[in-house]
Amino acid sequence: MTHGTRSQGPVADGRHTVVVGGGLAGVTTALALADAGVRVTLLEGRPRLGGLAFSFQRGELTVDNGQHVYLRCCTAYRWFLDRVEGAALAPLQDRLDVPVLDVARPEGRRLGRLRRDALPVPLHLGRSLAAYPHLSLADRAKVGRAALALKGLDLADPALDAQDFGSWLAAHGQSARAVEALWDLVGVATLNAVAGDASLALAAMVFKTGLLSDPGAADIGWAHVPLGELHDRLARKALDSAGVRTELRTRVTSVSRSAHGGWSVQVPGETLQADAVVFAVPQREAHDLLPEGALDAPERLLEIGTAPILNVHVVYDRKVLARPFFTALGSPVQWVFDRTEASGLREGQYLALSQSAAQDEIDEPVAVLRERYLPELERLLPRTRGAEVKDFFVTRERTATFAPTPGVGRLRPGARTKASGLYLAGAWTATGWPATMESAVRSGVGAADAVLGALGRPRPRHLFAFEEAA
């Protein structure tokens, strides 16, 4: 299958869709519509595409604002990588393997691993859990029973959204240690919340899909190049070759009904006429742009909370970590990735610490974070003890994701609004997924599908192939 050229060219009647927002949701919407032969204009206020998954220059380093990973079960994001011809630049592990260092244990006995075998679910994780040194024998047995109970939950049951995951785990015999050493290890990174603050519906979705659906579902993938290469440069190339008009540094000031029943989209110096408009922007921005009557309760968008992610970046004068990444217990450090090659660093090693659910630290001064994290890295990685820190800096995303709190499910709107021709996309919309790159791409596909249905256009088969793989 070849991608990159428009399948049918612009439609004869000149149907035109404006997509507001050039993050993953907006880029996906625009590509999907262009592939179906719709004329598309994509408007983005920033000077680049990629939304909250982007890169910037710091001296000679190319730095990602945050470490992003995806899983083999993220079929929509994998479709996106294929569509922009970037899949080879963000490979998946052959098989799930997560090194887990517990700083409270004596050196030499700190390493545990979560890995899978080539066996059917749930046996694929059985041997790894049986040998996992960070849980007691009793905890390991209870984890297995909780996993089976989780597998039995019906994700369509709205009652799950009202409960918190932490209470459910406690009711299913999970100790505080099991929550720290297993459930939160995965959950904090995927949900951006600890178990007690997370909706059971979203947590169950993550664990059922990632760990209990297919043996390879949780294999981890990440970009081996800067994120900007995938989400900006390659995305822009794909949009250009699909015939999308992309305007950067272009903020939409208002959207209103036009005289002919379509939409007028106001940007500085120009009014665009459109048959359909997709808002692929954060929930607060969508709320401010929505015309009167587009949603029954637009204020609900403002009730969808946000959660921060902090990234701590450390450049050493030598190699201090032999693995591509690890995660830690008994330490404020969560996940640590080697970004040396991806950043273009020629000497030494560059580590990025991804700190989710960082409400308590997001506004801490750099000096305070340096005092906290450098000694922690020395405790975890013996080779750092004689190494010189060449650079230390932080990136902060205060509204990195929507907060996956109990009850958030009823606040998340679908792609369609009550205003004909006006649609919503974004990781925060009702995709069933937490705020991930996967959710963003799925929302874009959903919005494009709704637009195509309204315009009476056929769905391109290749676009929806990932749904069958899910």
C-alpha cells in the first residue's frame, strides 16, 4: 500500500474542512480526510506541529520536551507512524523487558525484571512474576488473582468510571507494596496518576489491553530520533504530499456559521469558508471556541482536570547507564531513558527522567530538583558517582494530560457536536483511552470518520485497518 499521495484528489464540489490544531489529533484528522479526497486546511498556532510531543534545540543537543513511549497494542499510533513513514525510527522491543531497580535493596540484588514469555495470556507473564524479587511470595499470588478479576471487568460498565483504582486494588488484596512495585509502576506512566487518583475504568482499560489481551501487547516502543523528526518534519512532509494546506503560527480567533450554512473560520488577515470544522485543541481552548449550543453542557469541558509531567535532563561526561532505560522503586526517580544518540550528543551520556503525576514538583526551582535528583541517580547508578555533570535542566508540561480521575468518563465528549459540521478531536475526547499518543490518533480517526459520514464520502479502507488489529 502506498501512502503520501491523495487517493482521489480534491472533490469536485470543492468540499473543504478546516482542522484547528496541529498536534497528533489534528495531523491525523487532516491526513485521514485528505486520503479520502477532501480538501483540508490545517491551522496551528505554534511554529511547529506535534502538540505536546515535540523537540527543541539546547546548544548542540536536540531535546524532547518529554519522554514518550507507546506499546504494541497502540494500533492507531502505529498506523500514524506508518503513514508518516516513521515506523523504523521508533521501533518496538522484540519482547517486553522492563528493568526495575529497587534502591532499598543491597547493591548487587537490586535488579528485578518484568518480561514476557512467548506463551498465551496470562501465562506470558507467569514466569516473570514468579521470579520478581520486589514482591513477596504472598503478594505475587494475590497479584495473579487481581489480574484475573481485572480481566473479568466489563469496560462498557459505566459504574467503573465512578470508582477509583486504588480502592479496587485494596479490595482485591493488593498490599501497598504490590501497588508500588507493580500496579503504579505501569499505571503512573500510562495514566499520569497514582492508583488512588485514577478512574477504575481507565486503569482497567490499560491493564486489560496492555497486559491481558495479547502476549505482545505491552512490548514497548519509543523514538530513537527526536520526536520533532516524527511529529513535525515527517508529519509535515506527509501533509504536504497529501495536498493539505498547513498554516503554522496561525491562531483561530473565532468560528461562526456562514451565510451559506457552512462555517466561517477567522484567523488574522483571513476568513476561511468551510463545510466542516474540527477542533483538535485542548479542552479549554475547545470550550472557548465552541459556538453557542454546540454542546449540551459545554462547562463540562472545563471540569476535565489536567495533570503535569516533569522531565529532568542530566548530561554526564561519561557513560553511566548500560541499558536503554530502567524504572526505579524506593526513590522519587520513576523512569530513566538514555537519550544520548537521539539527541546528537557526541561525548558522555544524556539521561532523561520522566516524572509523571508530578503535582508536588512541577513548580520546584531547578536548584531544588538538582539537589533531589542527582543524589538519587548516584544511589541507583554507581557509575555516576565519579562522573561530572555537564548539564542539568528541566522541562515542565503543567497540563501534559487530562487528569484520569474517577468520573472523568462522563465529561469526555464524542467527536460529534450538536452543531452540524462541527467536530472535536484530542486525547481528552471519548476514546476510551487515557491521555496518550494513541488516544490522540484515535480521536483524529474518529473525527475524520464523522466528517466523511456527514459529507457522504467513503471511508478509505487502509485508514481503519488498525481497528481490526486492535
